[in-house]
Amino acid sequence: MTETTKTKPLRLADFLPYRLSVLSNTVSKRIAERYEAEFGLSIGQWRVMAIIGECPGLTATEISDRAAMDKVAVSRAVTGLVERDLLARKATQSDGRRSQLSLTPGGEAMYQRIVPLALSYEAELTAALNGADVDQLKALLDSCAAVVSPRRLV
Amino acid sequence: MTETTKTKPLRLADFLPYRLSVLSNTVSKRIAERYEAEFGLSIGQWRVMAIIGECPGLTATEISDRAAMDKVAVSRAVTGLVERDLLARKATQSDGRRSQLSLTPGGEAMYQRIVPLALSYEAELTAALNGADVDQLKALLDSCAAVVSPRRLV
DNA sequence: TCGAGAAAGTTTCAAATGTAACTAGTTTGC
DNA sequence: GCAAACTAGTTACATTTGAAACTTTCTCGA
């Protein structure tokens, strides 16, 4: 060890947070374009529909917790969807501040049209991977996510 | 097959684009907070510094290509860094429209302080993974990235 | 060698986003 | 049973972002 200690260099192209960000942003942008073009939905609106489609009756705050969206973003997305009559609010009887959200028939119909598109996009994204690889990838992402936000028990 | 054909349901928590987005946004936000608090740098500014630290002499457009940032974002980041005397522009002799960018001594010093922090953050993020897992994760992300943007030959 | 078209980078302006303040309703503790 | 503290959701405002227009410089073809 006669050399001076050199700091390990940073190779951005190999740096995990950077790669995650680039991939995620590219994917999000592509998806956003499609949803906007075909359905006039923003990513946030679509995310709200996806959550309510899966779990009708959740409130805005519950969506906020699950979707990693902040409550203002949820509020705006919900407002837009209600205006377009894709989503309905129903006041919670026990608590006047909250409302339970559900898809209207029109919202449900749109949801049913989007789901296969979303799944086919996921399939396209992982076209180079086999089933086991996809599972592995999701598991690895989970391990990282667990470190970053330890208490996501959704 | 006597049942009606049911569409495959969408489980958002299992949907890869969604998971990528949530993880990436969480990670980016955390990193942004640190860089902002300790160095007064935005993510974009740090990204520019990281690229120039690795490859001095690149132009704004070249950064834009590599970093998946659009040229306006690069322009603004560069302007901010030049104002703070972290980055220097030198007009390309052969082409008056471009300038080649490099870190000033101050920029270099800051870069050398950030690199170990960045690497330790990456290590923290993958704390639950062993070395082979990390390589595997990067390889899998690459496979997806190759599908999404086939021509990234950086 | 001149003019049309393209490229680098900046500026402008509108839309999206986040923070903080706000309203309305609910719970708690005394 | 009521005031203080708290929560759900919205609104307002400031900042960030992105798209398009613009300026300057360069390239190419006639």
C-alpha cells in the first residue's frame, strides 16, 4: 500500500439511483402519453382509477397512503375524475369529512378498457425477460423499497 | 371453458411500472433533499456535475443525451453552476454555438466530496442485497431499459 | 458564395407541482 | 358538553417544469 488511497470513482451509468430514475421516467412518460392520448387521463388520475377499481370505497387519504401520491395530488385527480363522471363520491355516514370513492359505470367501463392495455405494456417492458426474471426483478425492487420506506404494509 | 372469459385483473401493487415509479421517486426525493441541504444542488445540477466530473469537455447537448435530461433542464443547471463558479464554459474553437464544460477547482472539490456520499447512499439502498443480487438487479433493469429506449449506447 | 435549412443553446410563457394556509368536521380531556 | 387539538380535504400561491419560439452559428447544395 504505497500508493495514496484513491477514492472509488463514480460511474454514473452504473449508479443505481440514476438508472432507476432514468428507466422510471422514461416508462412513466411513455405511459402518460398513451393514457393522455387515448383516454385523456393524467398519470395521477389513472392511478386513482386503478386503486379504486381494485378497492372501491377507499377515501382520498387512503389512496394517498397507497399510491405514494400526496393528498393535494389525489384531491386534484379526484376532482377531475368526478367532473368527467368517471368517479363518484359518497359521504361516509360516520365521518362528514371523508368520502368514499367508487367508479361510476362510465368509469368502470373505461377501467376495463385500460387494464388490458396496462398489462400489455408491462409485458412489453419485460419482453426480454422470462417469468422467473420478472419475479426476481420485483423481489429485488422490493428489497430496495423496504430499505427506503420501511413501513409500507399495503 | 364454460365460464365467460374474464379479463385478468390488475394488481397495482404488483404492476412493474408503478413499482418502479414509486421506488424511483422515493429515492430521488431523498437524494435531492441531501444534496440540497448539504451542497445547495438540485438533482439536475448534481447530475450535470457527475457527468462532467466523469467526462470533462462534454457539451450541453452531449449531457442532454447521456443524462436523459432535456436541453432546457441542462441549460438551466449549467447556468446555475456557472454562476456559482462550480462549472466553466469554454467555447469550442471549431463551433461557436457549443461550449465545452468542465469543473472549476471549486467544482472539482465539491465533486470529490459528493462522490463518496453518493456511493454510500447506493450501498445503503442495496443494504439488503448481496453483490450478486445487485449485479442481477442492474442487469434486469438494463434489459427493460433496452426495450424502452433501444438506442442508448452511452 | 449565397441562401435555405438545421443545430446549439437560451428565453418566454403556460401548465403542473408542492407547500402552506385554510375550512369544515371530529375526537379528546376535563 | 365544550374548548383545544386534530384530521380530511381544498384552495391559494410560489416555484418548477416543459413546449415552443427565438438567436446565433454552422452546413450543405446549387
